[in-house]
Amino acid sequence: MTTGSSTQSGQHPLQSDRGTTTISSNVVSSIVNVAAGEVDGLAMSHGGKRLPGDNSPTVGEFFDRVSGSGSRSRGVSVEVGEREAAVDLTVNVIYGKPIAQVTEAVRQNIIRRVESLTGLDVTEVNVTVNDVTFLEQ
């Protein structure tokens, strides 16, 4: 089985003749948090307000959006092996946004980012929608 992150010779990119690279679950969790924050439709759950048209969240907001807290690890659970990673993610979605589309966009962005940045194959991304957030007008 050849995947996008495998080399042509069949050797996994994290293993070479000169050694093995191990990716920590903390690294994958951080990438997941940022990747989730890049997707439109996730709510700022800490009650922050933005000016109309301001779509550039701060780094802290990336992490807050994912689970409803400022904790980087809350709402994200990852299992990392030698070649693969699996992700469980809990998010809040903005009312009016199509939940299935938002969660699929989150899933695809996480897979793309984790695979391209780490060389790990992402086997699954399970997304739980914890709440719907109503934006103030």
C-alpha cells in the first residue's frame, strides 16, 4: 500500500537507513489545534467580539475555538504510532453554518496539515460537535 506520504522505494519518510524520527503526540495536538482554527464556521467560545469583516483570529483564538477553553489539549485527543496518527476532536460550530460541511472541512484540513507537516498517515479524524454558538449581532 502506497500513500501520499510514502516514498517511491516504499520506505516511510520517518524511517531511514540512518535512523528513525518519532513525532510526539503534543506536536500532533498542536498542529490539530491550528488546523482546526483555520476553518471557517467554528465558534469563538470565550465570548470575544470582533469587528465586522475581521476574519484573522489570534493564536489564542485558534486554541479557544476548538474546545471552548483556553487549554491546548482539551477537546483534542491523538494517538500517534510510528507511522500513523488518529485524532478525536470536539468543536463548537457557529449557528447557521452547515455542521456536516464545517466538520468535513475541519477533518480534511487536519488530515492535510498533519500529513504534510509530520509525514504521519492520518487514519481517522473523529469530530464531535459539542455545542452551537449564536453570534451576537
